[in-house]
Amino acid sequence: MSDRFDLSFKNKEVRMWFYIILPTIVVGSITFLFIDLEYNYIPHLLIYLAWIVYYSWRLFYRRNKKKSL
């Protein structure tokens, strides 16, 4: 059980989630309200792009963490 998830700002993964995903969701939601229907894909694209960036970072972070142990 040493691999438990710590849901606090001491955990770097939680901090990066708040730095990347949360602001993107807010900006995407605001953009979704003020953009025309023909460009409705842009907020979704922003959120998907942030999701890809976060999980790519997380993959490399965990690989480097395992190598250092």
C-alpha cells in the first residue's frame, strides 16, 4: 500500500492538474458561451488538448520517478 494517492498540493500530479486542466475548463466554458455555433468545436479542442498535455506529462513524470527509484 505504499503506492497510495495523496490528494493534496504536496503531490506534484495534483498541482499540475490544477495548473493545466482547471484553467482550461474555465476558459473553454467561457469560450463556449461566447462563440458562434459554427466554431463550437474550439472549446472542446482546447479541453482535449489540455487533457493530452496533462496525461503526457504524467506519463513522463512517472517514468522518470520509477527510474530514479
